[in-house]
Amino acid sequence: MTHLRRLIPYLKRYKKKLFIGFIVITFSAIFTNLIPFVISKAIDQIRDNAEFHTLYKYALLTVSFAAMSGIFLYLTRQTIIVVSREIENDLRNDFFGHILIQDQQYFHFHPTGDIMALATNDISAVRNFLGPGIMYTAETCINFTMAISLMISFNAELTLIAVVPIPLISYVVYRIGKSINYKFERVQEQFSDLTTKAQENLSGIKVVKAYVREESETANFRKLSLEYMKKNLDLAKVQSFSYPMMFLLTGFSVIIVLYIGGNKIINGEMSIGELTAFIIYLGLLTWPIISLGWIINLTQRAEASMKRLIEVFDHKPEIEDDPVLVKEYFKDAPIKGSIEFRNVNFRYDESLPYVLKNISFEINAGETIGIIGHTGSGKSTFVNLIPRLFDIEEGSILVDGIPLRGIPLSRIRTSIGYVPQETFLFSDTIENNIAYSEKSFNKDKVIEAAKISQIYKDVNSFPKRFDTILGERGINLSGGQKQRASIARAIVSDPAILILDDAFSAVDTYTEEEILNGLKDIMKGRTTILISHRVSTLKNSDRIIVLKDGSIAETGSHDRLIQQNGIYADIYQKQLLEEELKEL
Amino acid sequence: MKDQQTKNTKEQVKLPEEPVNLIKEPDDLEQEEVLGKAYDSRLMKRLIKYLKPYSKWVFLAIFLTVGVALLSTIRPYLTKIAIDSYIVNKDPIGLRNIILILLGTLVFQGLVQYIMTYLTQWIGQKTIFDLRMELFKHIQKFSMSFFDKNPVGRMVTRLTNDIEVLNEMFSSGIVMVFADIFIIGGILFFMFSLSWQLTLIALSVVIPLIYTTIIFRKKVRIAFRDVRYYLAKMNAFLQEHITGILVVKIFNKDKTTLEDFKKINYDHTKANKKSVLYYSVFFPVVELIGAISGGLIIWYGGGKAIEGAITIGILISFIQYSEMFFRPIRDLSEKYNIMQTAMASSERIFKLLDRKASIRDPKNPAEFTDCKGNIEFRNVWFAYVKENYVLKNISFNIKQGEKVAFVGATGAGKSSIMNLLLRFYDIQKGEILIDGINIKDIKQSDLRKNIGLVVQDIFLFSDSITNNISLNNDNISEEKIKDCAKIIGIDHFIDKLPLKYLQNVKERGVTLSQGQRQLITFARALAYDPRILILDEATSSVDTHSEILIQNAIDKLMEGRTSIIIAHRLSTIQKCDKIIVMHKGEIRETGTHYELIEMGGIYSKLYQLQYKETFAGNG
């Protein structure tokens, strides 16, 4: 229960509601337990040939007790179960809040699927413990006390006999439940293997067909399918067993009570009404007995899930504001946009090789810098360090002469307009996507940005224009359109620093030129970093950096680099050739 | 005696509200979105066909349900006898005997119930296994154009989730419907035989109960649909923002994102609370209806008992019967949902099964046993999408044993030629001949057995190296696999792996380089020893060591085979007998390396662009 203890602060938030919940559940149980008592009295009255007109009293009492119990049961669910839903809600908010502040690094090691599983399955497991778990525990405790004390008032000896199998039943339920869980997990694993196999077979269908392996693939799939069936039947064996087992055990105790109770009646030690009440009480106890085993399982699972959740809650991000440094350096002046890299070495992990090696470079505010280099030469890493997506350990990066860590994260990030290499748009309207970074929404600016990035015409061609929803439930933009929308998003907020990481790769050269022309005005007085494979994108930059294997190989203006006749010149010539080929 | 089973199951009905397991839930979403009819005789007839091989067992299962129904409904009756005949008449021996009978029926029912439950599960599992295999085999037959158009995920869903839904129908749907109906019948039978007046009085609450249940089901279904809707929305939001976390961070939006999430999360919570509300009302109401029935029995039945018209035993057994009666009614309404989803799933599955593969084997296939490897394209026109030709009037001739390189810019149509030769697609105009036979007249398997394909995007199965080379072909001996690995030059690397040839290539910790992965696919092609080799060289750069290995391996692969190569390496091209230059779907130049260089056409430009050594580091 150590991990579940972390839920106490959440429970405290709803202590009033929970307190009411416990009160009403007590009342509900009291009324439920009074019904058999009434019935027993009624039957004894009937046996004693009471007056017919007294019977309606018992009938009315039964119904009104049931009604009272029902009202309280309603209130119980409306308090305890509702609270569990509220806590689930709070827990999920806190969880996602924690996920959001994690470093980029965290997401490299935790696939989206794993995080999703935590947010859904594990939080649900915890809620199952909080809602049904708590409710049934309370109900069980009260029912037990009530029913057993009423039973003892009828006949202590018979109570003892009836109660003996109870721990056994709880234990059996617990064991069966555990076994079912275990087998169910195996079934799930096999199911995911089966899914993976189907997925793999269909993804590699070309190889399968080319080598005429349809039959052996089918045989393989058959093997997994058979195994899946076996695991399912394994589970079915326990599951089919669990139900008969439970009613056998409870049925036994009822029949024994009937036998011993019947003999007691024959001997005049007990009345038929009391026996009936006994049997009804046993029925009332069945569910609590069963739920006891069930609750233990529920708790164990919640405990395991909570442990996984706590791992997230306790995982502190490394990239955070450093209050000391911020206080020391930050004067709350707007960012102008000069950037300096001083002997920066960077690797993603200690076990991995360096991606950037001894990078020193100064970018003046307002300058336009182009970066070119092969895949893996460190271009994206270079620009990712500026908004502190990763922190460096060796060397330093300064913006406006202030070390990066001395600037609040929110300030540096809002000062950068960034077009990431992999275009990512949200499944929201085009307007909301472009205005993503805008604090105070201004439609004119959105339109302006859309015009500069050459997406305006495209948007206007959609029936719903800027209200067009993107993504699965809306329309799919082409790669080029996505990039242009992403450019609009970056420039809409007037950032001091503009970073375009290969932002034109899916845009044709003509449109690229249009966008660059439009950007010209925007780039004035703004630090701009352009990453591209294409010389045409970069050639008008003030300076161009050629990265090779994480180091700066060449720097200078287009003309100077051409003169140098190095890597850059080589790339340039090839691209000219490519153009020529296209013309053919 | 109060029947325990009633109480158990009544309470178990509560469980679905508190889903113990949510693993499957996200997948259930789509399925339940489109609910239609709960019964479609056309679909049902087809589904029943799958039960045919197990008809004996199905009948046994139905027979057993009758047994269970009888055994579970007889016990209140026996209790009545115990009370009236023995307890009231003070007959301890009779009481003992009837108790033994009661115990007997209890144990027997437990046994029968166990067998029945397992049997229905078994039938369900067997049936869906058959169906799954049929579907899998069927999907394998589709031509490549089908796979181009249909995302893999969708077919995987058919094979897994949709079929899983049918399992539920087969194992807990059909047979259990019989069980419920039999139990209702059994209860009515005993009740009426005990006292028809009291039966009518006690069951007067059944109509309001059914009514309440129907309303509740309807409400809950809508509430759950809302829950699922918001859950899907929430999951989509999570998924999207975790995937796009970079954008969230770069634009400093973590706080607003959290605010947005809180709203969606609370919508989900609200929807859940609504379903909680329905349950909070439903369970007390059902219990109240039960209590009313109990009250009526006491009032009316009690009166009758005082008059001596009925016995106390009858009265007690009636209290039990009336409680037993409610469960099957509620169960039946639940089955409705199962059937509804099952119909929707089976509709989707059958739709896929009814689809015919577009490329089929000829009715009278030509004899094609001894392939020599002469290839001819005659005025071939081909388009993936109507009229949008990617190959225009292509004609060429490749003789047995010849090595031909295809070069051209991306999109020139090189890969299409390979796809056509394997008959992954059918051409619109012209003819493709191998050894003078039109490939449409050859059985697909005969054709493909003679062609070895190595594609650029390397595909390895998550299986051992052995199986990745042999592709589970038993005709390829372990010896041969090792020989091939040796010839290709990857044996040293494999020997260094912890499990050597049995090493799973996708296991965590085993990282094969791009070059090594490619060599494995080379070994695969070599092991199949095809007459015709089609090789699409990978463009991605590999380290120098692998580069040498790959070049040697390509030489070995081409030896003695008709080879068609989409070449990216100068070294490969120079070894070829002929180079065919493709441009925009047409053949523009043909000749040897030197002839083409001299021509100064497309090839000479391509050569400078792609094959001349670029700056250091780019292999």
C-alpha cells in the first residue's frame, strides 16, 4: 500500500463528500439488512396464522425499507463513485502536466504508446481501486457487522456454522481472480504478438509475394493463432471454473444451514421465519464475500499501476528555469537576437558519440545565417540547442550576451519562431494552427502570415477557408502546404529569432522563392537561421555554415564559398546539374 | 433456501460499469460507433456456417444449457418440499434425504455448468480461429495495388479486433441466449405449477422491470457512447500532443496545452458521471421492484397461506423464484449489445472476404519449369492510377545471363519495371515475356520462384537470421543458409552474435547496421538461387567496410543469372553489360558506360551527379 499512500492528498480534497458517502452507505446497509428481519417476522406471523390485515404492514415495511436503502445506495454512488471519477480527473491532469514539462530526452526513451498506457490503463486501475474498491470495502464491512450480529441474535450456533466457509470463499475468489488476471495478461500478450505478426506480414507483403512465401507465412500465423486460442482456452478453463466454484461454495453453506436449521425447527429451537431470514442473510453476504477477494486483486493492481505513475511524478526534468542564474543575468529586456556558440560540444547521451564538436560561432542580431550539410552532420541539433530543447554540458551558448540558462525558458522560447524539420500540425482549424503561438489573437496577423508563407491562396480554396479542420477528421494537406502553414505559424508572433529547419524540402523551387521574397521584409532586423539541403535557399544569406560530422567545415558568403571550391561549391555544382536534368 | 446464484450474478452485472480491464477499450471505440441491427439474417446465416464443423458440440452445449436451467430452477422447488413435507412435519430423516438431493443437484449443476461454459468458449475459439485463418489466407492473395490503397492498420483490425468481437458472440452470445430463455421457462413452469395466482401477482412487477431495464440500457448505451467519444477525443489529444511535444515546447505552450487538456479531461469525467448517475438510479430501482414483488408475495401469498390455500414452503420458494427471474431478463438485454457489435464486425469481415484478388492465375497455366531468364518488354504501357502512365511504350530485350543496369532520376519508372516483371501489377498495354511466354500465362508462384527480388527498403522479419534468410522454406537447408552467408560475406558478423544464426534480428540490444541488414537480404536472394535477379541497390551510405562487402556480394549475386539492377554505385554499373537510361517513363538511352558518357546525354549528367565520388564521408 506504500504507493497508494500518494493518493491521500487527492482524497483529502474530497473529504466532505467522502464523509457523507460513508454515512449514507452505512444507512443503506442498515436498511438492506432490516428487510430479511421483516420477512422472518412476517413468515412467523403467517405460520402462527395471524390476522390477514396485519400482513400488509410487513409488506409495506419491506417495500419502504427497500426504498430507503435504495435512496441511500443512490447517494452512495453519487458520492463515493463520483469522487473516484473526480480524483481520476485530477490525477490525469497532474499526470499530463508532468509529462508536458519533461525534457525532449524523456520522449526519446518513452514511446508515446507507453505514456498513453499510463494515462489510460494505469489511471483507470487506480480509479477502480478508489471507486468500487472503497465503496465495496465499506459496504462489505458494514454488511458483515450488521448481518452477522442480526444472525447471532437469532441463533449463535447456526451463525458460526454458516460463517465458517466465508474466509475460504474469499480466498478462493482471490486466488481465482489472480489466476484469471495472470492468464488474461498472457492472452493479451499473445494477442499483441498476433497483431504484430499480422502487421509485419502485411507490411512485408512485397517480400512475401516475391519469394512466394504465402504458405509459410500462413503457417506462421496459424501457429500464433493456435497459441492464442490455447491461451484463451487456458483462461476459459479458470473462468468457467470460477463461477460454478463460487456458487457451489455459497450454495453449500446455505444447504448446511437449511439442514441444521431445519433440524433445529423440528426440535423447536428455531422458527421457520428465522431460518428464512438466515438464508436471506447468507445471500446478502455472498456479494461482500466475493467482493473481498476481488477488492484484494483490485488493490494489488492499483498498487502496481500507482508505482508506475509515481515514477512519472517523481521524474524531474533537467531543463528548467534556474532561478539563481535568471536572477543574476536577466534584466527583463526584450531579446534582440544575437547568438553565440562558444566551444560547444554536445551528445545526446554519454554512451553516444558527439553530435556537435567544438562549435564556436557568432551570429549578430538581424543577421541571416544559412546552414548546409549532410544528413547527420548536426544541423538540427545545432538549432535545437537555442530554444534549450537540450542542455549542453560543455561550452556555452549566449543570447544577447546572456548565457542561455540565465534567460527564463518561456522568454527564450517565445522569442523564437521555429519551423521544425518534421512538420507537425494539430488536428485543429488552420486558423488555430497558424495562430498557435499568438497570445492575443489577431486575425489580420494570421492572414498576413499566411500570405507571406504562400498558404493564403490554398486556404482560400478550401470551402471553410481558415476554419478548415486538419488531420484525420478533416482534410489532409500536402507536404508543401503543411510546411507553408508551419512557416506561417512561426512568423505570426513576430519573433526576434526565426529558425527554419529544412522548411522548404517539400515546397517546389518556385514557391520557395515566393516565400523567401515574402520573408525578406520579415527577416529584416530579425536573426534568421535557415537550414537547407538546397543552395538556392541559402545563397542570399549573409553567411553560410557548412557542417560536416558535427564540426564547422566552411563558413562565409555564397560567393566566397564558391571561390573556395570546397564542399559547398561541390554541392552547388551538383544542384545546377540536377536543374539541368529536370529541364530535359 | 434462497438461491445463491441469483444473488451472485445479479451483482456481477454491476461489474461492467467498473471495467476491470481497459486494455482493449480504445479499439472497441470505432466498432461501437457504427451500431446497426442486432440481427441480420443474411449475416447470421453466414456466421452459422462457421459453426457447422462443430455442430455436434453446439448441440451438446445447448443440451447442457437445458440441464443447467433445469437444475438451477428445481432447487427452490426442492426447498419448498424440504420445508413443507419435512421441517413442518418434523421428519428429520426426510429432511436429510432431501438435503442430500439438494446437494446432489448443486454439485451436478456446478459440473454441468463448468462443462457448458468451457464448451461454449471452446466452440467460440475454434470458430474464430477458422475464420481468422480464412481471412488471413484471403488477404495474402490480394495484389499489390490493394495494399497500396488499404492501410495495413485497417486490415490488422479486421484480423484481430473484429474477429475478437465475433468470439464474444459465439462464446457468450448465442448459447447463453438459449440458457436465459430456458431458465425463464423453467422458473415459469415451477411457479405456475405451485400457484398460478401467486405467480401472476409476483410477476406483475416484471413488466415495469423490463421497461426500466430497456430505458436504462438505452440511456447507458448513449452515456457510454459519450464516454467513449470523449475518451477517444482525450486519447487523440494526448497522442497528438505527445507526438508533437517538440512544437508544444518550442512555442512555449505547455501551460495552455494543459489547460486545454483539463477541459477535455473534464468532459470525459462529466460523461462518466452521467453513466454513474444511471447506474445509481438503476440498481436501487431494480432492488425496489424486487422488494415490491417480495411485499406482494408476503401480502397476497401470506394471506393465502393463512387461509391454508398455499403452504409456507411455497411462499418461501416464491420469494426465491421471483428474484431468480430478474437476472436472465437483464442478461438478455445485454446480449443485444453483443449481437449488435458482432453484426457490424461480421459485415466488415465478410466485405473483405467477398473481395476478389485483381491479379489471378491463368486457368490453363503455361508450362514453366525450366526458366532460362530471357526477358522481353514489348511496348509496355503502365499506370498505377488510370491514364497516369509511369511507363510509356517501353520495349527492351534482355538475354539469358545478361546484366543490365537501369539508371535514371527518381520517378523515372525504374522500380515500376521491377514490380511488373514480378507481376505485382498488371500492365495496361503491351506484353511482358519471359523465355517467350507472356507472364500472364504463367502461374504467379512459378513466375516468382524464378525471380529473386532485393528491394531498397530492406524488410526483415522479427525472427532469427536463419528464418530471415530462408523465409521458413524447409527446402533450404541450414548448410545452405550458412554457405550463402559465407558467400555474401556476413558469416563473420553472424558468428559474433550471441545466438549466431538463431539471433532474432529485432530483439532489443541487437542493432544491425544498414549494411548488415542489406547483406542479410542478399543472402536471402542467394539462398533461393533464382534464374533472374532483380536488385534495387540501397542509396543510403554505409561504412567503408560494409561498402566493400556489399560490392563483392553484388558480384556474387549476379554470377550466372540474368540480372536487372537499379544501380546507384558506379562500380555496379561498370560491371553491367548494358545500361538502360530511363527518363520520365521512357527509355532515352541504351549502351555501355563508355558509350553513354561519350554521347554526353542524360547519362553523362547523371553520372556526374550520382556516381562521381562526392566529398569525403559520403561513401
